[in-house]
Amino acid sequence: MNKPKHLRQALSKAVPYLQANPDKLHVFIDNGSLVTTAAPSMSWEYRYVLNLVIEDFSGDQNLLMAPIIAWLQVNQSDAINNPELREKLFSFEVDILNNEACDISINLHLTERVIVNSDGSISSVMAVDEPEPPEEMWTVKHG
């Protein structure tokens, strides 16, 4: 599964708080499942909830959410473009610690495809890459 690592990198690059405090971002995979069909190929799809926990966050929460949405537009565009899936794609909870800081837990319902190709007795297994977003998608400025 590649999406958790890629999202962590994108957030670390886009959110100054996480650049300065990388140990405050925790990433978990919950409710994972693997879906395959009876097709001749052994290809499958991972389905899981990616849980991001950001501790002691004191910045503008909008500047945290914007790069996640930008990342989802590229890496989970099927759900963004489907009204039914979009409703369940992104949820969050916030524990307000004091007047300046909070803990934020974000849940993203993600999928990843894995393609298996067979050539006789040799099989190759390859995760399907998402397209790379333009560089400017990751820069969020406070306005």
C-alpha cells in the first residue's frame, strides 16, 4: 500500500506545523479488506480507512484540510467524482485541548489497485500508480 506514505509526504511538505513537528503526525490503516474477483487474473483492490492523527495542532485547520483535499482529487478521484462515495470519503474528529491546540483525527476511505500479470509460470505484481499532481497543488498559502 503506497497511499499512506505518499499522503504523509504531501502533508509534511505542505503543512509548516508538520514540517517542524513530524513526530506529531501518526498514520494508521483501519478496517482493511482485499477484494478480488473470479476473473482469470489474480489482481485485487485494497480497501481501507486511513486514519491520520495530528497531535497538538495549533495552526489554521483549513491549511491542513486543503492539501488533503488536493491529494484526494488526484489519488482518489473516483470517489471525489461519485456523489455517493464522496459523502463517505472524508470524516474527522477534533479534541480541543485548550484555547490554542487540538488533536485532529482524520479518516479517509481509500482504495488501491494491484495488477497481477502472468506470463506462463512467471507472474508480476504491481501496484497501480496514481498520476503525479502539479507541484503548485501542494503549496497552500494562508490568505
